[in-house]
Amino acid sequence: MKIILSHPTGNANSRATAEGFIEAGLLSYFYTTIAVFPETLLHKLGKLPFLSLIQRRMYNPVLRQYTKTYCRYELGRMISMKMKLNKLIEHDEDPFSVASVYKHLDKKIATDLPALALKGADSIYAYSDGAMYSFIEAKKCGVKCFYDLSTGYWRAFHKLLSEEKERYPQWSDTFSGFKDSKEKLERKDREIALADMIIVASRFTAETLKEYPGKLPPIKIVPYGFPPIEKENRVYDDFKDNRKLKLLFVGKLTQPKGLADVFEAIRELKDKVQLTLVGSMTDNEALKNEISEHTYLGTLPHKEVLKVMREHDILLFPSLFDGFGMVMTEAMSQGTPVIASDRSAAPDLIEHGKNGWLIPSGSVISLSRIIEELSATPSNIIEVGKAAMETARKRPWSMYQKELIDAIRL
């Protein structure tokens, strides 16, 4: 088996996949938009303040000989974001939108695929929103199509979250999943129809696929791995003088991530808790009004996020719809336990009260009750935090790589 791997932005799971494929001798080529390797021109350009975001695309040097990059649209998106040229990026049809970035890389792979197949590539592994054109060409070339659905299926999103828009109408404009164009939604369905196998990272994501109206290919559930544990012997702050619980929220500052529920849950607990938020701000008046009451750190590099996690008692992750929720594994690896909703990978990772806490999605009462209980018995946080770190220790990224390779080799 020789695999073409594609991911436009190179997130943590696609990087682990690429490195796992190399170690197993399976990787033919890795396609992405921007890949930075030591001592290259992009590495030097990334040192300029205006282009510092490029540094986040630093890859393991072992990938360099396999990597093909097509950066024009992604660079355009980065520059447009930096210069606040929203008209170039906010709608799917805009030239430098995320959808355009995904589509153009997908088309480029489709163009290259016949030649790659002649060189021995017999499989392609691509991610949702960036697979349709390459899958169409793969079928013509007899190349097997592996489809990684990293978020829940869109019809389930519409079904489950339509009511949520009514619960907090002042937050309705943060439900960006409802803004996807008809073309994009049709492309999502076509990708599933063309796939020979679907790989998901949680039971929740697998459940959402029940809303797909056609025949589904085999589905394999392979949860992601945990980051390395940086502080083996974390020293937890004591709770002398009845100090407030230090709560943390990391992610998009939107209601699909359950942020309005967080604000509501702690509204009557302000004398017992303090909240810190990390993530990108949205232009929402309700958010602006709420966030002024708390500590907002903006967006941070990954290492800084992990450091902030170690400085807090609990991570809050009451997401309304999440294919996995990597901030959970990040926090647990730092010994910071998580209160998480059941519409994520939390039920796959967390045993309630042992290494974290589970709540029903959208339940402000459940979230508030657990926070209040922990403020009364904060010593439980340390015990659960240590168990969370042990959970992380037992599932490194290498386990994800092995399970993924075993799944696609069947």
C-alpha cells in the first residue's frame, strides 16, 4: 500500500498520520498548503512579525522529502486575515476563504493523481471538505479512497443545533455551520458517497453519520492520541484561604462550543470561581458584554496554551457539537481535568468522576452543579487531575498511528 495524504493546514492529527505512515513505509506523498522546515526560505520569512503565523506550520524534518506544497491561496488567506480584508475570506465563494483553500488544493491533487498512480500510489487519505475532486479522479485511476471526517456530519449539526439557536438568539450569529453554501454541503455528501472507508475519532461523530441519506461505507472509530506529558510531577496549587476555582475555556468563542452555557453556569458562582478564556474573538455583542467580566488572553501559541492549562484547575468543554475536542486531550495531558459534554469524544476518554466529568450537552444546570460541588471539595480536583494525566500517558499519538494503520489495512 502506498498512500497520498492530503491536509491543507496540517493539524495535529494529520501530522501524526503522516509520521505514522512514514514509519510504516506507507506514505507516497503529503500534500498541504504551507510546510515550514528548518533553514528554508519560509522558515526565515516566518521570523518577520507580519508573517509570524507561518511558524505554526513547522513540520518534522522527516516529512520534507514527501511533501508537496501549494501555498498561494493559504498565504492569501493569512495576509487577508492580518490586514482584516474580510471581503476576501468570509464567504465560501470568496477567493481566500477556508473553503477556497481546501478546494484549490483538492483540485491540484486531482490533476496530479493520474501520474502519481502510475508511480505506484494506490490509496488516498483525505479530510472532509478537501476530498471530492481528488476522490473523483481516484475512482478513475483505481485508487482507494479513505475519508477522514474530523467533525460531525452536517445534517446532524443542522438537526441538533437548530433548537440551540433559539435557546440563545443573541448568540445565533456564532453558529457558522449554518452559513455553509449549498455547493459546499453537496460536496460534503459527494465525498462520503465516493469514500471506500470513513475514519472518525469518536463514537459521537459515527452516530451523526446516521443522518446521511445514502449508503455508508465501513466506518472505523480511531480516537486521537494525547500530547506528551510535559510536567511528570505537576505541583498543584493548594486551596488555602478558600481561594476561587480557576476555570479555563479554550476554543472558538462561540455558542456551538457552549460558551453561553459557561457564562450562564457561573453567573451565580462569581464569589467561588474565576474564568479565563483563550481563543479567537467573534464580532458578537453578547460575547463582548460577557467577556468584559472575565480574563481574556486572546489566541496563543500551542506551548503557551499548555502552560495556561497547567496554571488552571479545570478546563470547561461543554460543546454542543464536536467531532473530537482536542483541547480535552491537551488539558488532560497537563494534569488539568475537564468537564465536558457528551457531544464530543468525552465519553470515549472520560470516566465520570474518575478522570474528568461528563455532562449532557446544553445542560447549564449540570455544569453549574459540578462546578459548585468542586468548589466545596477542591481536593477532588487534584485526584482527578492526576488520573487524567495517567489516561494521557496510556494513549500517546503512537497508539493512534498504530490503530489507524491497522484499520486501513483491513
